[in-house]
Amino acid sequence: MLCSIYKSTVKDGAYLYVPNRDNFTEVPEELLKMFGKPVFVMMIKLDGRKLAQVDVNNVQASIQEQGFFLQLPPPPENVLEQFKDMQAARDD
């Protein structure tokens, strides 16, 4: 399966995967408004490929079912919560 990947001009780390270059007909209008103007990054073949941030099978399934896949950046690490967890584990 080929797909085109676009990055968001509004949200750092957000990427939109669509099956055909410059065809956003399956992407909800509200999502496109929040995403901003899509900037083409690359076209790739998903079959047999590993992706850094997401499972390729989830991407393919979403494209087949919905016509697109939205990749959002991972949530920021909460260093304070990690510190508290370490302290609690040490105190036990």
C-alpha cells in the first residue's frame, strides 16, 4: 500500500497519512481545520515497513477503514510524576 504523508503547520509532530497525494476528500473538514495546511513530506510504501512512532498495521487499517490516519506526537514526559514515583518506590 502506498501512502502520502503530510506534516501539520499548526501542531508540531502531527502527521496525516492519506492513500493518494493531495487527496483529502476522506479527511473530516474539522480535522483539516485543526491540522492546518498539510505540507507534503513523502510518499512511501507501507508494506513490509517499520515506522518509528506508530504501528504500520494500524496505519494501513485506518487508511482502509477511514481513508486516512492521523499521527499525533507522544505526550510530554511528566518529570515531576516520575520523580514522585521514584521517591515512593524508594520509601517503600
